Amino acid sequence: MNLLKIAGCPNCRTENASEILFKDEFRKYRKLVFISRYGKDTDLFQCNECKTKYINVGQGKLYHKLSIKSEELFFKFFDKENIFSKRVKEVLEKIGTPPGIFEYPVQLKTKNKQVYEYSVIRFLESVWPISLNINSMHFVSEIDEVMPSNEAMTLQQRKTAYEAPEIQMGSSPIWLKKNEIIYMTQYSQYFIPKAYGKPEDFSIELEINKPKPVFSSVPIVYFIGPVNV
């Protein structure tokens, strides 16, 4: 049956090969071989002819081709050195995260002394291909010190937003009230800018159908690492 398969892979047969292959198409190429599993469920494959690499997450239907840049980021993400210190872990445990997700809004300082006022440390079971295309990627191994942010939404606020029914549609709204003013924000904003007051001074309101003012956004920088660090 292997004699009926196509030699090479799409990348070495087509000049502008697709970045994504469906499982049925992927199986047509006999030179695409399994290399190793990374993390919990990310499988790496390679074409034995042109050495192009593909990843598949969770034994899903899609196989994503790695560019030279995304290949570099992929291996850096899963590198055993992409970890942080015990003292950073202790701070994150105090900050807390909603059940089922590992995201922490913080202030932090990197090992090269760069300070980020609005940062989110995000732990992933798999580094999704879409993440590999981000031009500015940061890793948890770069972190030297983490401080709780006075502008981060409280754990209860983040939990309420993350559990919103709309999360299934890519939205996670929450309504917060202070001094009779109700604001609408999203879980993905993580922070309440200091101009509006302290996050703990806002009460959580039930869903409001009428349009409400929103907080101005802040420039968030993400640091990522595998969930098991």
C-alpha cells in the first residue's frame, strides 16, 4: 500500500505549499515520519526528503507546517530550560488563576532588567501554531522577578468573567460597578487601569443589556511556558 503513497511532502513538491494539511491528505505522503512527542500531546513530524517539519496537536485533524522562525520558537518553548525560579512560582500561587486555565496578570522584571507593568504569564499544554506566528514572543525562562499588579482584576472578577456562557463564542464579558457607574470589560483585558480606581473597589454586577462604558485597554506583554513547569 505504501507504493501508492506520494514521495516527499507538499513543501518539496509544490512551490507555494499550504501551511495546513488535513489528516487524510497528510497520510498520502510516505516521507512524512513521526519524530517525537512534546509536552502532553504535541507530535512532531518531519519530511525525510526536504526536512520540513509539521506538528499535530492532540491527535487532531490538522497538521501545521513550521516555518524556520516558528520551528525555532517551537523548540524554545519546549526546551527544558524554559522554566522559572521557585520564588516566582510562590508569587503566582498567591495571585491565583481561574480553574481550568493557567494565566496570571502581573508586573514583572526580566533577567535583562526590562520591566513590564502589564504582563500575563500563560502556561499552555501545547504551543498552538497560531502562537508561533507572533513576532514578539517571550518565554517564562526570561523572567527574573514577578510582582502582584495593583491594577490586575481580582481573582473573583477573573473567575466570573472566564465562566461567562459567552466564552464558547470567544467572548467573556463581565460588568463591574463603582460609584453607581457600571463598566463592561472582558476576561482577556486582565487589568483595570489605575485611572478608574482599584479593582477591589468594583463590585460584580449581573448582565446588563444596555450599552455600558468600557475601560481603556493597556498594552499587555505575554510570557509563555509549558503547563508542567
